[in-house]
Amino acid sequence: MSSPPAVPYWREAGAGPAVVCLHANASVSGQWRPLMSRLADRRRLLAPDAYGAGQSPEWPSDRTITLADEVQLIEPVLAQAGERYALVGHSYGGAVALRAAAQEPDRVSALALYEPTLFALIDAEGPAPNDADGIRQAAATAAAALDAGDTDAAARAFIDYWTGPGSWDNLPEDRRPGMARSIANVRRWAHALFTEPMPLAALPMPVLVMTGSGSTAAAHGVARRLMLALPNVTHIEFAGLGHMGPITHPDVVNAEIERFLLAAT
């Protein structure tokens, strides 16, 4: 007998046209609380926890995870959102948002993406060496550390790649255990992000692509390719912000998301 489908945890607030918010790797749905507070008087916001994050279940088998699997997990959330909704995604959540939009483009009214990590776009242009080399090496280093039983070193390799050397060691002690546990999925993340190109030219909805000027070559490389492939896209770069801009500077980033969503939906 097959097991029942996994059901994610999600938080919800507000009323109006629906907006589904998807969080980054090593994060949880709570990263969108400031955006939810900002828009709740005009939009209905739903923010799920991904596999292995927050209160959602772990990936339930040894099978390699895909972005399509991530979309399947949040299907109950998309069903609650109704026939038409906007998607907001950060990092891995941005890649999942792109996959959801590609699967049902008629349901998605707009996409707001902060540095979606769809590295398959980079590799599709040519093999390494390329813009994705840094994250490819960080994921491999983290995976090797996990094999050695060193979750701390695995988390350090992954977090320091995205936010700079010393970032992991400077995190408050109470934030480390949850983030370290989530790094157990680093191989699954890498497989999903490096192996799933998608038909971006078939996405007709308005798309906002946001980047931070201080982010990585991989993040900027994906953004450049999105700008070339998407038919209805706008780009905003935030001076001085890095890959974790929606978390480190939520007011700055969320102001642009708000402006975009209110105009596009």
C-alpha cells in the first residue's frame, strides 16, 4: 500500500488576490512574515515550509528529489490559493516558483523572484568552468562533510558560500541547529537545481527578477539568463545587498515586491 501524500505546513494571512511565498534553502516560511504583515490588508498570503524545513515533513524516500516534487508538496497550498495567484520566491524557492509557473502558467498572474537558483540555465549554455562553479564546489564540499559526519562543516561550506567567509561562525548559537539539519538535503537541492531546465519563453506573466550587487557569480549568472529568456521581465538590483537580501533587508526588498504585485495583480 502506498503511503499518503505528504502535506506541508503553511502560514496564512490577509485577504484579497492570493500570493504564495516560497522560502530559501536553510530557511523557513517565517522569513516572509514581514511581507505578510505589509500586504495583509490588500492580499491573501500563503507561505509553506518546504521539505525538511520548519514544520513540513522530511522527504519520505531515498529517491532523488526534483523541483516537480517540491511543487507537488505545495499543491494543497496552491489549491487553497485558488484558480489564480502570484508567486514570490527567494533562492531555491524562486526555482520552485519557476517550476510551478511552467507547469500551470495560466494560473500564475505574476512572479517576483529574488535570485532564483536555477543553475541548469547556466550549465545549459556550456559545461564547467562557468558561473556555477562556486556553488557546485560548495555543495560538493558540504556533501563530503556530511559523509564524514560533520554537519557543522557542511553548514559552514554552504552558508559561507552564500553570505561570505565567517558567516556560519558568526551566527547566533540558537540559529545553527535548525540550519545545520536542513543542510542534510544539499545533494537533493543540487540535483534539482542543476538538472531541470524549463521552457522559460513559455511563461507569459510579468516577472520581477531581483538581485543584490554583492551576491555571487552563480546568482548573477542565473539572473542574466532569465533576463534573456523571459518575455515579460523587469530587473532590479539592490546596491550592497547579498543573496540573503530578503532576510537581511526585508523592508528594502519587500517594498519592491509590494510595488510590483500591486501593479501586476
